[in-house]
Amino acid sequence: MKFKTQVITCFGIIYGIYAIFSVYHWTSMNNYEQDIRNYIKSYRILNLTHSIQEGLNVYSKESRELFANPSSEFKEQFTKKRDHALQNVNKAIDAHQELDGSKESQEIIKQLNTSLKKYSEIDKEMDVLLKEGKKEEVTQLYWDQGREAGDTMIALSNQLQTAQNERTKKELNQSLKNYTQTTKVTKLYIILDYFMGSILLSWILWNVTRRLNKVSSVMEKVNFDGLEKLPRINMTTKDEIGKIAVSFNEMAQALEEHTLHEKELKNATEEQSWLKTKVAEFATMYSGIDDLETLGNLFITKLTPIIGANYGLFYIKRSIEDEDVFQKIAAYAYDQQKIGTDNFRLGEGLVGQCALENRMIVLNQVPNNYIKITSGTGMASPSEVLIIPVEYQGEVLSVIELASFKSFSHLEQLLLKEVIRNLGINIQSIIRHMQVERLLQESQALTEELQSQSEELQSQQEELRIVNEQIETQYENAEKKTRELENVQSILEEKAQQLSLSSQYKSEFLANMSHELRTPLNSLLILAQMLAENGDGNLTAKQVNYADTIFSSGNDLLHLINDILDISKVEAGKMEITMNEVKLSDVKKFVESQFTPVARKKNIQFDIQLASNLPTCIHTDTHRLQQILNNLLSNAFKFTDHGTVSLTIQKVEKGMYSKQGAFPHSDIEFAFSVKDTGIGIPAENHAIIFDAFKQADGTINRKYGGTGLGLSISQEISRLLGGFIEVESIEGTGSTFTLYLPNNKNLNRSVISLSEAEVATGLLEASGAGRITPVVSPVRAEEVRKQLHERKALLEGKKVLVVDDDMRNIFALTTALESYHVEVMFAENGREGITTLQKNPDVDLILMDIMMPEMDGFEAIQFIRQIPKFQSLPIIALTAKAMKYDRNQCIEAGASDYISKPVNLEQLISIMRVWLYR
């Protein structure tokens, strides 16, 4: 039997016994561990049953204390203890039900929950009766139902505790039984393991020692002095000792092979040393060479014999007649044979192809009609040809062609690659050196020419020296100034950062100030408009005029706020321009509707002329164009007491010139001219009237009002539209303001909301009414009342929820909407609005303010849209901040539409009609 088999058999027996015991022990430990977990679980459940029983006792006791009708102080303590005990009981029951899954316990817990629920309901009923002073009914209820329910709870808790005690005791006894059995088996295993191990180890030692003595006697005769040939052990047995002999023989074979490999490595090291030596020789060869012919001759002469070649050619890249050509400049063993050519273009022949592809070409089978390598004893064709490119940074600068009677060895090809790698760098260096030499020669020629003129310049040398000194002084001063400028620049950069931060604070301040001004203005305009409409017909004409005056003044204040915001946006570069298609007929209608009433009131002739060659539409921003024309015409009517105000729209023909000369923009196509016969502008004020807050009449006793922002805003908007504004004026005669605009056809059209189309007319009328003091007639009042009646019929019976933190706005909107017979509900923040909406799901529409405490309008809208039944509910966002992107933010949050404060009542009613009957 083999030694391995003997050892495996012995240890197999031992490990077999160990495996059987391990399995048994593992199983026993798992069972024991499971018993412990079961016992711990039973202990926890037992504690829970104690907690349930104790809690029920406390609960029952405190309930009886309350039944005795104690004083209010003790009653509060008893109630708190009773409720706390009930909470503890419910927690313990839930935990017990989760831990104990036995059918018996689950059934008892179910009955206990039923009894506890019943007893709690009796307690609540008794509390109600006690509060009502019905003590006799309380006593009767307790003895009829309460006492029985309490006894049932206590009995069920005792039953649950008894069942759990029996289960815990049973599990503990089983665990002790398993532990005793495991201890006995462990002791038996230890005795058997020691006995079997001692017998088997003694038998193995005796058998191995006897057989190794036979092998050692043979190995002592082996001599290891000679590594090239070692003796072998002849043994035919197949046991472990035989394997030792085979291993010894294999070791001897490995030592012999190692000795041979050592010799091969020595030869390889010598080859590498030869390769590095030759590379070093070539590296030191280039010193002192300053032209390509010398380099080529020296390189090909040295390289060809070293690598065992018998013929060599050196081609260099040159430009001949603006074409790159590889020209032969050096050769080895060249004998002027008329075979091949001396010049190759890129891709021409194998040399040109090698340069084109930037890779080595090898010819192993060379035809007999190739070049002959000659000597004094004869001539013959080569057997192998190598064509190698020489590159520098990806550009092939040279090509080398070598021919040999024999094949080039691997070592020779390695040497060739290493040498070629450095050759490109040296060729490029020599080319640059030659360029420097050429430039030096040209410089020397120029120097000689300069020397011929030196006599003429000697007379000026002293003057130049003085000038040079002055220049040096100025240079020092310039450096000083430069340093000062750098300091100033750093200061300016810091100031620019401060200005940028100040601009941001300013924008935020104006946005918040706009909100604070628009919020009270909102309720003022809504209530003034309601009074002006006189829906109930109970106001006199004078009172209606008073209300119109308040409404007009409020609108003027709104326009002032908008002007301040516009100039702020212009300064910050954040004014939004939306290009669309604008009909010139619509522009004419807008101007007529705005200013015809003004012209009639001031008894001024108002003309609008459109040239015949105008297109139907132009591409620009409708709102900004109207804003500019509104400002220009408002100024014209303001400063004109009699005469004429006219608006002329015409095309700008090529070749026309503005007052400043040629048009600053070559794509200008249209001119909008506003001409008046007013007071005119002095010539010295033409340059300042477009500055913010600057007016021609800026004294404290000025005749005409205004902020001086209109022309500044208009000029900046015209530049954003790609145009500009010019003025021609003579004091006392009149003025002409001309707006020049391009036709922006390549820009996208704007997108308008669903309600803008319907409310556009109302907006124009509202904005126009804000600037004109109306005259109310009885007929007109009757028409207004009829229109209001029709609108009220459409909104009558609708339920609207107003969410706003400002009670003034809530009052104004509620008053306005109730006049339309609308049922109005309100909330003061987003959270209250959601609560109100959930309590009143029949709401038809929500008016949602954006800036509110606790929960703002954006959060409230998003929360409402997450409720499935309110996803299509119309929500109109209201905000007084009036900043850029407000509308987009509201729509993205989930609002149906958007309107800015102060709310125009006609616009609001129009939007509500759109969304209520959509």
C-alpha cells in the first residue's frame, strides 16, 4: 500500500469519526441555539402577558376611580393614567400578537381585543353620562355591562398568561434534555478519537522509516559537482519512494536544462550589449555635422556594413517646383548602374510608397534584373531588400534602402529601428540649422548693406543715444504707469463685482417693492373699477367720475411702477424680447384706439399714414413696439396744445441716410415717425433726453409732468429689437421722433395663452382708460349695466376659492366676485387653501396668490395637482412681483393661467369665463 494511501486511510478514519461527530454536534448546537431563541421569545411573550395583565388592572382601577366621580383635579389625573394604561395594553397586545403565532394565543388575543374595545366603549359612554350628571345611569351601566366586560378582560389575560407559562416550561425542559444528551456523546467521541489516532500513527511511522532507509543509501552515492551531466536513480517501484526517485531524476534534468538556458541568456546579453554599443556610436556620430549630404554619406557608410548589408541608398525629402520629392544624396557600393531612378514623389515606386504609408517594406524574393552588387571578383543580385522611412513627429523626412545577399537577422533589424528613431531628430535639427545658416547669410548681407550706410548714420548716432535715453526714461515711466494701471484695474474689478452685487440687490429690492406696491394697489383698482361701473345704478354721475378718477390715478401709478421695473431690467440686461408676426393694420388700430379719444379731448388733429409699399406684416415684438409707440405718442400729445400729431409708417429704401449718416444697421427696413407741432426741444437738450430721469423741462416749476423714463426705455427697447430712435426738433415749432426697425424674419414666433386672445380687447380698453378721464352719460351707463348683467349671468352660482395672505385683496376680490353672484370662499395661505378645498370639493375655480407665508402658491398648486380629482380644476395664479419668467414658473407649477397684480377686473372676469366654460 502506498504511503499516501496509508495516510489517507488513517486520517480518513479519524476524520470520518470527526465528521460524524461534527454533524451530530452541529445539529445539537443548532437545536440548542433554537431552544435558547424559543426560550427568549417565550420569556418576552411572558413579560408581555404580565404587561397586559398589569395594564388591564391599572386600566380597570382608574376606570373605577373615575366612576366614583372625583374632583376635577383627580379626575384629570385618573383620566391620564387610564388612557396611558390603555395605550400600554394596546402596545403589549400588538407586540404579543406579532411574536406569538400559535392558534390558541391568537384566539385569546382576538377575544381580549373584543372585550377591551367593548370596555372602552362603555368607558366613553360612562364619561359622557358623568359629564351630563347622570350618576344613576352610570352606576346602572357599570353593574349591567362594565363589570362583566372588565371581569372578562382579566380572565382572558390570566388565561393568556397561564398558556404562556406552560409553553415556556415545556420548552425549558426540552432544552435541558438536549443538552444532557449532547454532553454524553461529546465525551464518548474524545475517548474514541484518542485511541484510534494513537494506533494509526504508530503503524504509519514504522512503515515509512523502513522504506526510506532503502532510498537514502542510493542517494548518498550521488556527486553534484558536475551540473552538465548528473547521475540518475534507477527504481521501478510505483510507491512514494519510487516517486521520490523520479523527482530526483527530474530535478537532475532541470538542472541540466537550467545550465543550457544560462548559456543562452549570456549570449543574449552580449547581443544587447553589442546593440547598445552600436546605437551609442551612431548617437555620437552626428556631432559637428551641419549639412544633409555629409550626414547621409556618413550614416549610410557606417550603417550598411554594421548590419551586414552590401548595398545602400539614402534619400532626403526636398521641395522641387512646389512639390515634395525624395532625392538620392548618398550611397554605399554605388557603381552608377542605370537601374531605378534618383528621385521619387510621394506614392511613386516602393520608395515613394514607403514614405506615403510611413512603414517599412521588405522584399524577400528579389528578381535577377534588380541592381547588381559588384566587386573585383564578380557581381550578383541581392536576396533581400529593406526600405525604411525616417520620420519626425509623424512627417517622413528621409527614406533608406538597403540590399544584402543574406536575410537580415532579428538583431540587425532591431539595430536598424533604434538608429532610425534618432536619425529623424538629427535630420530635423540639421534642416533647422541650415535654415538658420541661410537666415544668417541674409542677415550678414543686410549687415554689409547697413555698414555701407553707417557713415550716413554716424552723424545721427549721438542724437539717437539721447533719444534712447529719453525712451528708457519713458519706458521706466511707462512701467510705473502700467503698475499703477494694474492697481487701478484690480480696484475697478473689485468695484465691478460690488456693482454687480449692488445690481442684484437692486433688482431684488425693486421686485419686492413692486410686490408691496401692487398688493394695496390691487384692492384699490378693483374697488374703484366696481364703483365706476356702477352695477347697481345707485351712484350719481359725479360719484362715478370720482371713482373713474381714482381708477385712472391708480393706473398711472401702475404705469410708473412698470416704467421703473422696465428701466431696471434694461440696466440689468434682463428684458425679454419675444418676436412674432405683427400686422401693421393691428398697429394702426391700437394707436387709433389709444389716442383718438385724447386727440378729441385736446381738440388736436391726429393723422395715421401707412405707405403703399408696406408689407401686410412685419416680424418684431408686438408688446415692445406698442410700448415704444405709446411712449412717443403720449409725449407728442402731452407737449402739443394745438395743431397736429401724426404717425407715419414707411419702408426705408437702400441708400437713405439718417441724421447721423449711414444707418448703423444694414438690415433696417421700416421707419415709424411720430411728428407733432408742440413746444419742441432746445438743441442743447437733444443729447440728454434719452437719458433716464432726464427731461427737457426739468425745473421744479415745470409745466408738464412725467418721470423722464419713457424715452430712455424706448431707446433701449429699440436697440434690443435691432433698431434705434432719432429725434429732430426745433424749439417752438415741434418735434419728430423716428423709430427705425429691421424685419426679424428668422426669429421664432411667441406663444400666447388660451385666455390672451379673448382678453386682449379688454386689456387695451383698460390701459387706454387709465390715461383718459371718461365722461359718463346715462345711455353709456345703461349699456355698461346690461353688459354687467350678461357677465353676471355667466358666473352666477359658481363657487370660487380665493387664496391670499392680504385681507385687503381678499376683501376686494370677494366684493367684486359677489357682485357677479359668485359664492366666494377664502384662505390666508396655501396650507389653509388645501384644507378648505378638500372640505369643499365642489369648488369651480381657484384664484391663487404666489407670495404667501408658510406655504407659497407654487407649493400649493403642485400639491393640489397631485390629487387626482383636482388635476383638471382651473387654477389662476396671481402675483405682484412681476418679474421675468413669473408666468412660465406658474404654468410649470401646474397653474391653468396667470395674471399679475394689480388685477384688472375685466381681464380677470374674461379669464374666469374662459376656464369655467372651456
